[in-house]
Amino acid sequence: MSRVHASIDIGTHTARLLIARKCGIPGHLMPLTRKRAYIRLAEGLSQSENKDIPSVAIDRTLNVLKNFSGYLKRFSVHSVNAVATGVIREAPNRDQFLDRIYEETGIRVRAITGDEEAYLTAKGALQALNIHTDPFAVFDLGGGSTEFFIGSEGTRVARSVPLGAMILTNRYFGSDPPGEAEVEALSRHVDQCLLDADLNVPGARDLSLLVGTGGTVATLAAMLHGIPSGDIAADRINGLLLKRRQIETLFDQIRILSLSARLKLPGLDKGRADVILAGCLTVIRILYFFKSLQLKVSLSDLLEGILIESSEGEGND
């Protein structure tokens, strides 16, 4: 029997763990468990102030990773591949943060570039959805950034764009619920960032379908398909379609609700209720940018991509 491996992503909003067994065809995985916890590394950060990860957020992350370590032992994990993404990439105290994680948990974490994150995310999503031909576009909307990986006419482009649900919420939404001017300002900002991101791969802006990953997309899938937040899993989420019209209708319904009211919505867990509006609006603008009427959901993403990449490099053990 093949060994058990794990991947960890420490992002802006969440820390996530996947433990899986590599089996059968190289690159194919048998998930054993998934865990996720909200660490909110960008909480309290603003556009102009010190970008250090706050000490309270570091402590939250360490507690989560210590909990993850228990699962690594329980499943007798052979190897762990842990990465840091989002706001950690540019944080002045990044190296001290990652060193402290290793000292206190034994988990060695490497910060990866936005382009690498985009590539690995697409690798996990495309294999899970059995997509192997052009054109395709995969986006991963996170807490601090959105990664794009586009394939069209034999060209491959990876981009990391500074559009994240938590960062955008902090920067643009000061009211609860946000006012019309705040919503319009955020919409204009997203549109401009997408235009500035050099995503114009030939044929890529006339797609009939996009692939979306990340917490916001998974949450929208749960809300629109009636899946309880506690039941979100790859076998229930992967391949679901979200139509642009449905997402716009949902946004119009929830944009007028206060945070306390949003907390009661089915499919929306309390850890994402404060950032879902900015995330939802960003997804809508991405769909318009690519002239797409719908997107296909993939819960499989960076975590799978990390393990697939390591499997291809080491062989299927």
C-alpha cells in the first residue's frame, strides 16, 4: 500500500490541510481527511500601515497548525508539503513567522510565488474536473489575492492579482451592510485590477465556462445548491455549475443584510459571513471580464496540486 502524504496551505483567511494517499495512476489521490480553520492574517491590516502579520494572528495560526499536527500523527503521514500564500508573501516578518512555525510545530513552510500558486491550483482543479484541453481559465479567489491560470491556443499564463475577499472587505466596506457607493467603488476597483493584470491571452476572454476555486466560490456553491456549510466536500462540490445570473441575484439579496442577518443564511458559515459580499462581487466581475455566463466549481485546488506535483517528481510511492 502506498504511503500517506499531506499538504498544507497557510493563506490570508484560512489554513487548510489535506491528507491523502497516492494510489493507482500517478497523480491520482485518495483523500483521507480535510481540515480548515480561519486564521485571518490580514485582520487589522490596512493599505498604508505596517504589513507585518499581527502577533494575535500568528498565535491563531500556531494553534491551528498544532491541531493539524495531531492529524499528521494520527494518519501516520510520511511527508508534509506546506506552503504560505496570500499576505504572507509580502509580509516584512514573513521569515520570522515561518521560522516560529517550524520551531513550535516541526512543520517546515515555504512561501510560494503567486505564479506558482496559480499553476499548482490549476493542476489540482483541472485534474479533478478531467479538463485536459484548451481553452480553459482557472481562478482561485482567496483572502488576500486571486490567482489565474489560463490556457488558450497553446499559451499558458499564470497571474496573481491583488484581489482578495478579506483585503477588499477591509479596504472598501466600512458600513454594515455596505452602501451603494462602497459597492460601486469596489466594483470599479476589481474591473481596473483585471484590466491591469495582463490576462488577455488569445481566445481567453470569450470563454463559455470558467473554473472557480477558493472559499468564496465553494460557499456560493453551497448557498446556491442548498448544501449545508458543514457538508462541503470535493465529492459534493466538484463540477457544480454556478450561473452568473444566479450569483447576481444572490448578491442583490444578501448585500442589504447586516452581518448578524448574514450569519443566519444557510450554507454560509460564520467564519466567512463578513467577507462574502466582497468575494461574491469579485466573482461576478471576473465572470463579466471573461464574458462567461457560468463557472464550474472545484474544491480540489492548491492542496491537490501540491501532492500531484510531488507525486510526478518522486513517483507513485
